[in-house]
Amino acid sequence: MKVYEAVAAAVVAEGCDSIFGLVGDANLGVWTALGAMPGVTLYAARHEAAAVTMAEAHARTTGGVGVATVTRGPGLTHTATSLIAAYKGHSPVVVIAGDTPAGSKNSHQDIDQRKFAEGCNTRFQQLNSADSVLEDVREAFYIARVHRCPVILNLPADIQEKTYDWDWDYTPSTAFVPARVQAPDAAAIRDLADALAAAERPVIIAGRGARNPEARDAIVALADRAGALLATTLLAKGLFAGHPYDLGISGAFASAPSEHLLADADFVLSFGADLGYHTTEGGLMFPNASVARVDIKAAADGITMLPGRFVQGDARATATAVREELELRQLTRAGYRSAGTDGILTAAPATFEKPDDGLDPRQLMRHMSAALPPQTRVTCGIGHFFAFPAMYLALPDGGEMQFSHHFGAIGQGLAYAIGSCVGARNRPNVLIEGDGSLLQHLQELETVVREGLQLTVVVWNDAGYGAEVHKMRVKGMNTSFAQWTSPDFVALARAFGGDGVRLEDEAQIEDAVRTGIRSGGLYVIDARVSPTTVSDPYHKLHLGRENRAPLLRPLAQAIG
């Protein structure tokens, strides 16, 4: 057995059967060995950055470790943005990178790959020798799993070609990962119950760490007993949809009614949420509230924007324990669920003028809400546009929405959606991506077709970099320097082997999305939205206008 074959076998033993990457001369042994392993599927991207993003999204979708492989030098340096995004997203990813042999005189593609990893906030695990290959692979996966971060497993080409002479005896890293703490100690439970009992206007916020049905039900039961309002972070969008006291997203994407109610909260309890800058609007979202955070981590990564108590515990187990403590006290409270709150939640929403220079983005999302079948997984890129899906797209039963936002990098959405498609082939998959972002990795549309994936792509086409256009307009600059004449995205989709349609009005997106999902392949919807319509957050941040965004309610109330 060659060392590269031992690496491949160890990766499979770690439970990884979907591998993303690009083959080059320094990783061709690992690539072919992985492809020959029973049950393993290779997904060849057209750019290394896209491969790593696909692996990250696959990890997020499946709950496992994402695996990508790239060649040395430029093959690795292409991945920089995606590695940093995985670090920012706390995503467990192992990138198997080929490397130049030590002492090689051919330095054409040679760089110090350890220093590169450090510059990308990425952990580095060197393959030290043929004898240590199993230990080195296991260490890389252990680091990724425990620290939830990207790791470069660095394989010098000469060591890869050596023979592994030992008997095969590999114990995967999962055997060494410590068990997670479930419920906090009794004192912490009593303290949280005390805080909820004393609060007159409590709010419970759930984040990505609480995004599962069991945790949701436990949090709702606690909120109902404590009289708390419910909200989510961006990454848990839609978790409490349908509950009469669901405020939707907290922070920069909050509706006007939600913003009003959150500002008056006197106690905020979060589950599986960082309560970072955007969720708290720079720490100003809850000016009158004390804060407590529940998370599975042993300690918070930092004090964050809202200093408060940190409690280690599983979201479901902790919410259940606090509810049971309130039950023992025979305490059920109306709390923040008052007539005044009901009046704010049911007030008539503001109206917006329909633009005359393109599709109305708010109506576009409301109509799209009607077309999404149950269990749809929606991926959304980042830019000025992503506020509209976040605030106006109602998810269907069992639907989820994920955002490629954690590094603030455009161009990540398509690759992120591909990784999700691979991890959730049994679910309808839809991508909403800006035209400028899509053009950065347009070649990966061919990957969708070649790999036989179902992906409906809604191109949010404002013929420019919308964020920059709106900011330039506010500053009195010439916006044409961030605008262009749009290509024909439907023709491009067909050139890659897919299909699509250009919308003429907002309501057409309903049939278009249904057709795209039913097609089972690549289907691109060119939605030429108004380039002058400003998102609700931009109205506040850059124009200083009052928030008028309506509260997002389930589908029955989504179209009007």
C-alpha cells in the first residue's frame, strides 16, 4: 500500500464519502485512491476555492467533516478566501493539500504552505513520515471535529509515494472526541428560571446551534410557560414560523414591529447563538435587557456585544430543564404576551411604492414563498440583495435557509449551494445569488450539470454591484463605475447544459421555481430586479430613515 492509499483509506474510515477538489500533480495519488474506494464519490470543481466552499457547505448540511483536496502552491493559494470563510463559520473542514518535497530544486510552485495556513487562520497538520501517516490523518480530523475549524493536511509528494509497510490498524478520530455536556448544573438552571420569573418582557433568541425540531419544541414550550417572545438569528431564520409570538430575525434584518418590541425587552435568553454584531445591531438592539447565553461550548469565544451570563449546555436539554423548574414552582406567566404586544404585532404594515425600473424585490420574494415545496433548502449569497430574501421570503414546512455570509465575501453562493445539494440530494435545492457574485464562479454551473445535481438558481440581477451602487449614490459618486450591461444568464445556463427563463413580472417566479425543481437539473431564473430599490437595512444604515419593514408571517399571509 502506498502512503497516499493509506491516506485515502483513513479518510473513508473517518466517515467521509463525498470528496470535493481539483486534481494536480501533487495530489493525483490521493485523488485517484479516493476515487477507487467503494462508496466514495469525487466531485471535481472547476476552481479550488469553490471546492473548499463545497466541502464546507457539505459539512454544514450533513453535520460531518467536509473534505476537499487540492494540489500544491497555486492550487492551495486559490483557496484562501474559502478557508477564512470556513474559519469564520466555525466549520469542520479538512483540506488535503499536496506539497513540494523538502529540498526540491524545482521551486516554481513552491511556497511555505504552513505560513500560508497561518495567514488564513487555518490549522496545519504535516504528514511527517510514512510511518506516522495514520496518526497525522487522525490528528487533522480530530482538530477539525473538536475545534470546528478548517485544517490543512499537508502531504509532501515524496512521502506520498513511499510504501506503508505496517498492518492496517486505524482508529478514527471519533473514538477520541469528548462527549458534549448536555444539561448545565442545577444552580445554573435555577438562575435562568429566576431571571425568567422576574422578567416582565422576556425574549428568547435561537441560533444555528438550536436549529433542530427537538430543540425548537423545547424552546417553544419554555417560552410559552414564561410568556416570552421568540426570535432567531439570521442562520436560524424561520425556526419559529407559525408561532403567534414569533418576531422573526433579530438585529439588522428585524421588522419594524420586532425592532420596537426587542428594544423594550428586559431579559434576553439565547440558545445556540453568538449574539454577535449583526444580531444585536452593534449591541444596541436590547438597550434595557440583561442577557444570558446557553451554548454547547465550554465558554464563549468572547464577551461579545452584550456582556452577560454564559451557561454551557445543550439547547434542548437546558430549555427542558428550565421549563421543568418553572413547572415545579407552578409558575406560568403572561410576561411579554400582552394586549399591547398583540396590537404591535397585528398593526397594518407599511406600504411601498412599486418600482418602475425592474421587478419589485419585495413582491418577488412574496411570490417565491408560494412556490417552495416542503423541505426546500434555500441557499443565499451575500450582497445588498440578501436582505430581501432574509426579510420577505417565507419558508415552507420543513424548509431551511442558509447564507454564505460569514466572511462577507461575494462569489461563495454557487459553490455553497453545490455542497448542500450533494449533502441533501433528497431535498429540493434553490440558490438565490447576485449577478455579480454568480459571475465570479460561473464555471461551476457546469459542475452542477456534470454531477447531475438538482439546483434552481434565482439570479438577483440588478446589473451591478448593488451594495456599492447604493453607497456610491449616497456619496454623490458616479454609479456607472459599479454597473454593467447584463449578460443573458438563461443562454449561459443552456450553454452549460441546463435551462432557464427570464422573468417578465414578479408572479412568474412561482411557475419558474416549480418548473426548475421539477426539471431535476440546472435551471436558472433571470430576475431583473429594480436597481434603485433600496433594502430596509440600507434605508436605516445609509439613508437614516425609519424602519418600515413588515413582520414576516407564514405563507398564508405572505402574499398580499
